[in-house]
Amino acid sequence: GVVNLWEVSFPSQSSDECKVLCLDTLSVDSKAIVTLSLAELPQSPGRFVLAMGGLDNKIKLYFCL
């Protein structure tokens, strides 16, 4: 399977457009991913951890820059 990380920028004015950018693509097991959680790391602005839980009862952590 694949998990895509997207950045979405909403317009500040009604005349502007939304912007969508694919930041990264992660390859994951063939088992279904049933939950995702994304959090910014404390004291590390701009660095994130993505936790994914699947039907295999495992939690996988991915660190994003």
C-alpha cells in the first residue's frame, strides 16, 4: 500500500485558489492502515512524526523533515 502526505494551503481571500502539494509518498505493508496521527516534534519546528496503525496490530513511526 501507499500513504501520501499532502500540504493544503487555503486562500486568504475568496479570489485566491487553494494549493495542494504532495510532500512525500510512503510505501507500507499490504495490510490495511486503519489509523493515522501526525504531530510536530517538540522543540523541533518543521519536523514531524507520523504514526500509523494497521490490522497487524503494529504501530509504525515515520519521521518527516
